[in-house]
Amino acid sequence: MKDLVERLYPICRSITGDGVRKTLEIVGELIPLSVTEVPTGTQVLDWNVPREWNIRDAWIKDPSGRKVVDFRELNLHVVGYSVPVSGRFTLAELRPRLHTLPGLVPYRTSYYAETWGFCLTQEVLDSLEEGEYEVLIDSTLADGHLTYAEHVVEGETDEEVLISCHICHPSLANDNLAGIAVAVELARWLRDPRYTYRFVFAPGTIGAITWLAANGDRCARIRHGLTLACAGDPGPLTYKRSRRGDAEIDRAVTHVIGDRILDFSPYGYDERQYGSPGFDLPVGGLTRTPYAGYPEYHTSGDNPGFVTEAAMADTLRALKEVVEVLEGNRTYLNLSPYGEPQLGRRGLYGSLGGRSDTKTAQMAMLWVLNLSDGDHSLLDIAERSKLPFGAVAMAAKDLQDAGLVKEKA
Ligand code: ZN
């Protein structure tokens, strides 16, 4: 995962353009993708697909001709969607177009207001002397396409689980690339699932809106979903509930990750598009440190050194557990509900005394028997018993094999 983050990091992505295509080409080497190109001007819900932006070079040269800001060193140096410019400006004329942070290069964009600008550290700006500066931004803003891609793992049913990652940020590692890398590994891990898993790699906001505009009829099949972002920083996992707040995905993720749970708000990543009232899809947001919650957020500090393989592996582990809950969550009926059935006679009661997992396994069996009245799913039972879902699911399987429970039709 870290290798993929490092490989994607130098590419200058935006909401449209060749950086997105190059990114999808590399992701497509790892998992098959179907890529969709939507022309500029296409109406998508209340929006229109914007003109496509591409950039080749950009710099500022000081009065002595030395490059003091260079896009080729770091693509965050140019405000995203900057219009082309070539000319000479005094430092005073340039200042309003220069965005700074102490010790860090900020990430700025201007998608829908035509302008241009540069981003640099406050220290570099402070070191600049008065005089005439030469400026170049070799970009194009022209009719073209918005690009997004999907990867589908077919399941037994056409009911879907949606995993959505934004792919529109340039050189930012945690916010964007770590989520993509974890999603790719999750996709590669899935084998013969019950649900169909749809991975959407789309530019933030306009990309999700474009996908929703083209997939309105598919939305009825989406049973569970997650946006995945900020998946590789050292902070603990955090889950933001779907708009519904009590959807099965909300309960499944809460069961897996514990108490770092935030309520839905119509801000953040594309859960706000999937959770707009017309769609109201059960899509929550999984991050480590949440949106805008760390000092490196949207700055040059969010580089591959900020994300770790261990953190991404932990995010992936949690996602696999969430998938196991969604895949395994069924409701059973106790076929011997009058009094406790005699487990020992059926070989189900701990002859293996002393094993550390024996007590958990036995408690899980008693809970499954007690709550399998047709009204409680295995996730209900795991929540109420405070036992791991895996133990509850295993107990249900053992009881089914022994003829004591059957799956509710
Ligand atoms: Zn961001």
C-alpha cells in the first residue's frame, strides 16, 4: 500500500485532467477498472461537468532569474485550476496571489472562479526582495471530460456495497492516496462475496455527483456503503455515521472499531452527496483522523512520510472485519426454544475446559440460542452480548450444524 501511495504521490491530480487518468491507469494495473469519461458541459444533477484542466509547468523567477517557486518540485505550488499566465509582476502585484503557511506549502484550488495563484511557505515569501518577477503557468482549461472509474466484485446477489474514494487531490498522501491504496487491497481480498461490491474512484463532490447522476437506478440496490479517506495517518480509526444514523453499516462499523464515532453532518467527504435527501443512501465515512483534523491536512506535510504501512494495514483489517459482519449478518430461529437444549449431549458444551476461547464460544452459543427468536440478527446478538461478531457467527454455524437453529427465511 505504501508503494502505491509513493507511486501516485507525484502525479498532479485535479477534478478533471490527465492526472486523474494516469492515476486510474496505475490503479488499473492492480484491479480491473471500467473508466467513464463524461464530456464538459454535461448536466449532472444541479451541476455541469466543468472544463478540463491540465498543467505542464509553472514557476516564479526572482529579479535575478532564479526560480523561487517551481511546480516541478511540488505540484501543490500552483493553485489548482489556475488559468494560464505568462508575464512580469512586481512583488506587490503578486502578493495577493501567493498563499502561505509557516513551514508548509498549503493546498489551494479555485475550480469555479477563474483565477491563478501560487502556494509557498511563509519563510520563502519572507525571503523575497522587492523587484520584478517573471511568472509562468503553462496550463489549459478547455472542453474535455471528467473521468471516474469503477471496480466491481460480483456477489451472489445484486444488492450492493459501495466503497467510494475521492481521487482529485494532487500531492497529498493521507487525504486521497491512502484511501485509494486501502480500497485496492480490500478489492483484491474479496472472494465470492454474498453482496456485490462496487468501488467508485471519482473526483470529490463533482465526481460523486456525476456518478450519482448516471446511476440513479442503481441506488435502490445499495444496501451499505462507505467513503474511505485519510486512511493512513497514525491517528485511531474514526467513523462518521450515515445520514440515517442507525443503518446496518453504522452498527457494523461501530461494532468493529468501538467508540470513536461521529454523527453525520452534511460536510466532509462524499457521504454528503450519497446522503443528500433525494438519495439518502446508507453510506458512512471511515477515516483515521477525521477530515481537517490534523495539522498536515491540505498541506505539503501530508506527504508519504506522514502515512504508515501499519496504519493502512489497520484500516484494511477493520474494513475486512466490517465486510465479515455485513456478509455474515443473518437471523436464525432456535428450533428448541423451550428451556436450554442439552449442549453436552451434542458435543457442543466445553469438553475442552481451560481453553481461553472456550468461555467466549460457550457464551456466544447461549446468546445465539436465547436471542434467535426470529427478531434478532447476529449483529443484534453481538451488540447485546458484547461478544465479537466472529464468535457469534461461529456459534450460529455450530448450532446450525447440530440442528438447533435454522436461518430465518
Ligand atoms: Zn481534501
